[in-house]
Amino acid sequence: HKLELLHAHFCGLFATTSLRASKLFVRITDDCSGYTWIFF
């Protein structure tokens, strides 16, 4: 079922910041659908 199993990956600290001065990001992937969200 969708959203039953999610995988979260935390990546960072990067030397170069994003446009909002973030040095890391989180990627969340739904195991069923493969849909991915990325948060900075």
C-alpha cells in the first residue's frame, strides 16, 4: 500500500549552500510507488 513503507535518507553537510543557505537535505521515498520527496 502507498505510504506504508517509507525510506528516509539524510545527506550533508555540503561545503556549498543551497539558495536558502541549507547545507543538507532529506530524501524520502515511498517503497510502493517510488515517489520521492526532497526537503532542503
